[in-house]
Amino acid sequence: MLEMIKLESIKMDAHWKEVLKSALLSPNFEAIKEHYVAAKSRGAVVYPPANLTFNAFNSTPFECLKVVLLGQDPYHNAGEAMGLSFSVPQGVRIPPSLRNIYRELEADLGIPQSNSGDLTPWAKEGVLLLNSILSVEANKPASHQHFGWQEFTDSVIKILSAQCSGIVFLLWGNYAKSKKLLIDKGKHFILEAAHPSPLARSGFIGCRHFSKTNTLLESIGKTPINWNLN
């Protein structure tokens, strides 16, 4: 009964809760909650809003999961973070990294660049937009990296690697690439590229990961992702 109470307190889709039960009931997750509550108690402004902390899991049904797109830290400016890696809400200025993602999408598949930075349609298509760290203090990038979020999301990746098959993992940048050690390459696909940030200078544009992802999905009989946000 105690386990059920703990799980019910987490605002996450029920199917995902069951899949991630071991990670959610771990001492590490208890430590994350303690850090998070302590930050809020001292008056820190935390992004994304609490109800969007697990938005990635609530937006992508587990049974629809086809792709994992791994980010690192949530956006730390007001109104930007929405619990989906690389995504910002409708009406918010599109960040430089996402603008480069749109440029590559257009070059790869001919899809015109969206005027919105909201990637929720991708999530609904089966793309888990997972940040490695799920919260951040306002205007303080990587401020919650000591909370234990990385250990939790590493567990998520390992659980998905073990329980699923045929997932396409998109690893952009050195940090994301370091997670490939958690993935069973015999069961899943891994596509690597430079980070889409303009600061990375080269290596992302031209990666053609959108068409490659769909080709891989089709090769195992899965419906390709509709990447069009327009």
C-alpha cells in the first residue's frame, strides 16, 4: 500500500509509472524529491512548472514509443521549458538549436520550417523528448545537475533498452553520445551527430537523421514518424 501511495503522488502516466516503477521507488528518486522540495521551499523559481516535470512521459504513450531524442538540461529562461527536450511553447521565440533542427529537417525531408517551437506533435507520434535533467532553477543552467536526475533518466534508458526493441535513439552532442553505453545495440538503433547548437559549428547539418529514422522504422515494420509540425 505504501508503494501505491508513493506512485500515485507522481504526476506521470499510469503505464509509464508501471514500466519505471523500480526507478520511481528507488532511494535516488527519493533524494531527487527532497532536493526539489528544498529548492521550492527556499523560494527558488524552478522550470518547467511542476505539472510539466514529466511532460515527456505524459505526452508520449508508452505503447506508441518509437524514438528517443535525448536532451540535457531544461531551458532556464522564463516561459521556455515545457518538459520536452528542445521544445518551447507556442508563441515563444524558437531557440537557436531548435532553429538548426528545423533547418536540417527542411534539408532532409523538404518540410518547411515551423513558426512554432512546440514539439508536442512529435511526442504524440512516438518520439520521447527526454532531457537527462528534468528541472532547473531560473537563470541558472545546470543548477539541478546534483539532484540525481541523471541517475533517474539513465535508469529510464536502461529499462527501455531491456524491455523494448527497435527503438531509434537520437544522440546529438557528446553528452548524449555518452549514453550509448546504456543501450543494447543488438536490439535498438543508435544515430549520432553533433549537437544542433550553432556553437557546435559543424556535424549536425547534413546528418539526415529524420529520414534515416523513418527508414529504420520502416525496415522493422513500424509506421514512420510524421515530422511535419505545420
